[in-house]
Amino acid sequence: ISDYFTFLAPIDLQGRGRRFTAYFNKLCDFFDKMIENRLAATTGEGRTNQDILDVLLQLSREDNSKLTRRTIKSFLLDSFIAGSETSSTTLEWAMAELLRRPELMKRAREEIITVVGFEREIEESDISKLPLLQAILKETLRLHPPVPLLLPHKAEVSTEINGYLVPKNTQVLVNVWAIGRDEQVWEKPDCFMPERFMEAGSSIDFRGQHFELIPFGSGRRICPGLPLGVRMVQLMLASLIQSFEWSLPDGMKPQDLNLNEQFGITLNLASPLKALAIPVRKM
Ligand code: HEM
């Protein structure tokens, strides 16, 4: 409500401001503890496998550093909020689509077993040899972009696009969900067909240069977590497919799987996915 009637914002009619503040404070306390533990445990430089927190703390100790504890916590907060549900939602949609097309799940698994086998864990370097897996991620992000309207953008100057005037200061929402389902752009847009990205001549990618597929946005505000997000989701999906035989519970048929959407922070499955996993690989 406050977005449309901004004068009501201070009253926080829906209590969202209060709820957000409480959650943000909880997360900040969590980061505080994490930072305290890290400072107490080691100086960071001594660790062989430094993570981003080590690097940030190291930078904050440098002379004239402007990196305060508060800045570090804000950075972590941004990354956690922007990076966790987007990645988990993408993974859940990919698994749901594969459970709905068991023959595709079988092909994805055959690809992984041929390249990696059962014996060892999948590594990042294997992913480039798994074209079907990569196509599955692209198709998942086309049909189910976790951030369907991107983040709100604002026109810095008045601009004309396709004969339409976008006045300065207009808030612009880009509907990537609709672009992904536009039948003038995509053949059978409602079907989950990763094969479309494997056809000869298809070079479509989600890195911001092909405007028919921009689940991470494009240009200067493109998602800075794209490389990490893509790596994580591909690795998690490949590991799940490699390590387990998957089926639906209670004799449910693949075509009965409910893929209705629900909009929260990201675009989720309305009913969380339930699946049975039988381990096939020694952990
Ligand atoms: C599959 C995973 C992900 C998807 C689909 C995704 C998608 C997006 C989208 C659509 C935007 C807005 C871009 C725009 O408005 O033009 C965005 C922004 C952002 N993302 Fe991601 N993201 C993912 C993972 C991550 C990860 C892993 C991180 C960090 C750890 C991250 C950090 C951010 C941040 C900080 C912003 C805001 C950038 C800004 O305001 O300029 N994202 N992401």
C-alpha cells in the first residue's frame, strides 16, 4: 500500500516494515556472532582456504580502510538475501520439471554418469562437459525466473523505445516472466524443452546479451552473483541427479505434479516439492 500511497509509509499499515526490521536484526546478530568467532579463531591470513569474510576482515584492518563492521554486515546481508532464495528456488523448479519428465531426468543422469561416473563427487570442472545439464538450467530460468520482474529500475533520462516515450524518472519493471513465455519468440513456450538450447546454431545464453533470456537482468545492474549462482545451482542439481534415484511420493504420476506458482520474495512453487530419494552413490 505504501508503494502506491507514499504518504502512508510512516504508518507501516501492513506491518511489513516492523517485520522486516525484526528479521534484519536477527540476521545482523547472526553475522555479528560469525565475525566474532572468526576474529577469535584466527587472523584469517593464516588460513589456507580463505573465504570472503576473511578477505573483508583483512581489508578492514588495512590503514585508512573505510570498510567498517557495519559495511561488512550490510554486504553480507545483501548477499544472503539476494543469493539464497534465488538459487534454492531455481533448483526446486529444475527438480520439479525433471520429475515431471522422467525420461529427461534419465538422460540427464546418463550424461552425468558417462562423464563423471558414480565413484567420485562432481566437480566444477565437469560442468562444461554436461551440455544437457546446462540446457536444463537455461530452460528452468526461462520458464521460472525467480525474480520475474527483475528489480525496479528508473529511467535517468527521457528515452524513446519502439516509438514509446519513457519519461525521465519513470519506474521501469521488466517482465522477464512474460518474455520467457512469448510465443513470438519461443516455440511452444509453455513446454519445458531444454533441447531447444542444444539445437545446432542456438547460442542463446542468460548472461545479459540475449534479451529473450535475461533472468539475471542485463547491463550495469545485472546480477553480480551470476557466476556464483550458476555454478552453485548446476553443481547442486548435478549432485542430486548423480547421487539419488528420484520419484514422486504416494504413487503420484508425473503429469499430476502441481506446478502452480506463488509469488513471495521470489517466484516459488505454490506447493513445495516433495520427492523420494533413493541413494545410489556412497556418500
Ligand atoms: C539463480 C540465482 C540468481 C538469480 C536468478 C538472480 C537474479 C537476480 C536479478 C534478476 C537481479 C536484478 C537485476 C536487475 O534488476 O537488472 C539480481 C540482483 C542482485 N543479485 Fe542476483 N540472482 C541470483 C543469485 C545471486 C547470488 C548467488 C548473489 C550473491 C551471493 C546475488 C546477488 C545479487 C545482488 C547483490 C543484486 C543487486 C545488484 C544491484 O542492486 O545492482 N544473486 N539478481
